[in-house]
Amino acid sequence: MRNPRGGIKPYICILLLIVSVYLGYKFSIPYYRYYALKSEARNIARLELRSAQRYKRLIYEKAESLKIPIELSDIYVSVRENSVEVSTSWQEKVNLLGYYTVVLNFDLDVEE
């Protein structure tokens, strides 16, 4: 396993590269979902629907399509004269090779 010229360093570098790509992939999916829902919630809040239930329903449909684990009752919408406030929160578990689980907490607060 030892290379007479370079030693074991190239193997360690390759292993570190593989581990970092794996971790980047596993953690990027939940964060992508969070930022996608935040963007969609901002766009939905800009609509003039005048009903909190219609806002909740649209945001819930987007969350379902992104496979975000929230319920309709977890979404809070406040409609005022000039603004709409949307908030929700959820947790996602990232399983790393079955040995370690990381719980990520996401809080979404949008006001438009």
C-alpha cells in the first residue's frame, strides 16, 4: 500500500475527498429543501389572496412536493393590511452510514 515516492498521503487525500463529497451530498439535500420552500413561501406571500387558509394550503402543497415533513397545522399565517407573515418549523434527520444521526432544525419565517 505504500508508494515509494509519495508514501500514504495520496490515499489519505483521496479518502478525505470521498468523505467530504459524501457529507456534502447528505447535508445539501435538507438545506436545498429549506431554501426552496423559503423562496416559494416568499412568492406565495406576495400574492393577494386575502385568506390565511389559501396561503397555508399553497405553502403546504409546495412543502409536500419537496417532501418536507410538516403538517398543515404546523404552518402559521398572519394576514394584515399591508403584509403577510408565514412561519413554520420542522426537523430532518441525516443518517450517516447508519452509525451517526444528525438532527437538523429548520425555522422558516417570511414576511412580505
